[in-house]
Amino acid sequence: MTRTASAPPTAATNIVASEPERSIAPRERRAADEAEVGPAAGPSSPWRKWYALGVLILIGLFNYIDRQSLAILQIPIKRELSLSDTQLGALTGLAFALLYTSMGLPLGRLADRGNRKTLIAVALGLWSLMTAASGLAVGMITLVIARMGVAFGEAACAPTSHSLISDYFPREQRATAIGTWMLTFPVGTMLGFVAGGWLATALGWRQAFAMLGLCGFALVPLVLLTMREPQRGATDGVPVTSEQLPWVAALRKLWSLRAFRHATIGGALVDYTLYATLNWNAPFYNRAFGLSMHEIAAHLALISGVGGGLGVYLGGALTDRLGRRDARWYAWVPAIAALAAVPMMLIQYFTVVPRFSLWVGVLSALFLSSFLAPLVATGQSLVPASMRAFTSAVLVLAVNIVGLGLGPLFTGMISDWLVSHHNLGNDSLRYAITASALVSIWGAAHFLRAARFVREELAAARSQGASAS
């Protein structure tokens, strides 16, 4: 498999490593090149697809900055609006996840048939404006409405970005590009903690929302004026039909892929644990160790940015290397990482030394983030180009409704119950967050199950692609 010198290997490159490379006729290659991106780049400019990836990375960063800034801003919000932990869990998790995941499917279908550049520009503008509007909230209901508006816009980001990247980059470079884009999750989360904490300290939480939203909205002209819609499926060298499977048939096809099914369930369960830690780490360190919001923001940036970033990249790179010998590593690596996270979490949340807890938290975040690149890359390789955005939308639905939706909510409910029934006070979050580690073990079992089918189904996908050409 060919790799560019400018981009390191990441997950899923070798899902198709054993597939014989198909030659694309010069005319088709030129047509795909001219459709890719950027009026500033000539038809043969080698960097135009990386420019497009750079713009998508900027969009993805604000996707996670606007989403995760609430995790740090909930500290002053709780005081001013007098919210309980259950309400905060619903606000940071379920209220966002319900609309985010439910809208992903129709927006994924729209991305598979419409202009993806325009769609992602409109979505970016919407979620940025609603982020700014979050600063106008006067209570729980108005804040929920604003955050659901953010969710509506952000629902288009991942499916559309995955589909665009798959058409900007050929198969031998696609995993590198997808893995690089996925770094927006840990880096965006880190920036969300840093920017949210710094802006809230300097200006207040309302002004913090306003500034973050306006900065994201400024990217809309960049998308509309400097990106072009790539030709769908051009980088595969396989004919792409404009017809889409009906909703039920498309879902049935995905469900029939046992590796995809179990990997998706496993990813959703590990994501539950990941978001339980991401959304409740800030209140935990504030209550358990008395750290200020400024101190917490800096340390959580380290946990989510460095730990999460290494997890996304190393999870992909390690899977890529091991997958050359056996494709089952695309499920084995996430399973091993999910199990390794459990003892790290026990140390992180039960040590009495705050600095040691924070450093161990980097390892917890690393292991809990390692499933992301193998999961997305496997899904993109199992389906044809005409189903990629929809497939990513299904992943977003399953993973986020369980992870983002239920992880923070149930953790908050457990924390409130421990306070009311067992008088644990500030220690309640210590036990509530740690309880989520049990769900990570459950997720590892599903990844191990997916490993039984992944080689067979990837070979079948390659065979169908070859017959279509």
C-alpha cells in the first residue's frame, strides 16, 4: 500500500492492503482531480486534497470545541441556574444526543445524494449561531433548546466529512486522511476545555459561548469560497450509481454485516465510558480535590488532548501495522484497549493525590479513545461509496445515543442517588464515574465477537467492488 511521506499511517489503511490496486483511466483521474477542491489549486496540484482536509479539520475542531466547552462551563452554569447533577447529565448528554443522533440519518442520506460542501457550510453556520445563543439562556429549558440547535447542526458534520474525505483521497491514502481528521475529537475537546475555561474566567460563561459561536461562524465563507464538491466515488475506480437503497434495505444491509454490527455495539458501549469521564471529570476534580476551574481546564486539556489524541492516533497506527498480518486486529486492538482502561480508571478516581490522578487520567483517555479510528475505517471499507455518509450516520446514531446520550446522564443519576441514599457528598462522582468502567468491559466483549467475522466480510466487500468494476 502506498503512503505519502507527509502523512503518517493510521487506522484502516491496511483493511484494503491486500487488495490489488486498480488502475484508473487517465481521463477519470483528471476528472476526479478537477472536482476535488479549491479554486486556488490547479488540476494537477498535489496538495489540494490536503487543503480540503485542512478545512474539514478546522470545521471538525469547532464541532468538538462548541460541544465540549459545556463540560467545563457547567461549573458556573450549575451555580447560576441552580441545576442538579441529573439535569447537567441530561443537558451535556441526552438532550444533545437525541437530536444529534436522530438527525444524522436523514442528513447522511442527504449527503449521499446532494452537495456536501453546501450542506456542511449550512450546518456549521447553524451550530455556531446556536452556540452563541446558549449564552442567552435563563434556565434549563432555554439552555436545552439552544444545545439542541447545536446538535441539529453538528449532526451533519461527521457523516458529510467522512464521505468527502473518502472522495478526496484514494483507498491507499484514505485511512491516513480519516485518522488525521479524527484527531479533531481529542484536540477539539482539549481546546474546548482550554477556551471555555479561559473565556469563562475572563468574561463569564455567557460571553464564552458567544465568542466560541462567532469564531466558528467565521469559517462559513472559507468553506463556500475555497472548496469544491468532489466527484462521488472517483477515487475508487468503481462505477457509482446515483440510486440509493431504501432506508429499510440500507439498514438491513448494515445489520447483516456481523463485524459492523458487533463493532458498532462495542464502540457504543466504550463510548459510554469515554463520555462519562469526559463530561464529569471537571466537576469531579472540583469537588474531590478542590481544584479551581482554571486549574481544571489546563489539566483536562492535557487528558483529553494528549491522552485522547494519542489514543486516536496510536489505536489506528497499531491496528494498521498489526492488520497487515491479520485483519482481526481491527477488532482486537479496541477490545484490548477497552479492558486496559479499567485498572487505569480505578487508580485515577480512587487515588488521593490529585496530580497523580490527572497523569493516570491521560492513560485512561488514551485507552478509551483507541476504538475510534478502527471502527470508522472498518465501516467505510465494508460499504460502497454511495452508502458511506449513511453508514457514518448509523455509527453516529448508535455510538452517540449510548455514549454521549446515556453516559453522562446515568453517571449524573448515580451520583445524585449516592448523595441522597448514602450521604457520599463530594465523593459521589468518584463512584459514579468508576461504575461506567463495567460498560467498557461489555464493549470489549462485542469487539472480540466482531473479530470473528471481520476478515470474511472485508474480503466479500473487496470482491463485490472488483465485480462492480
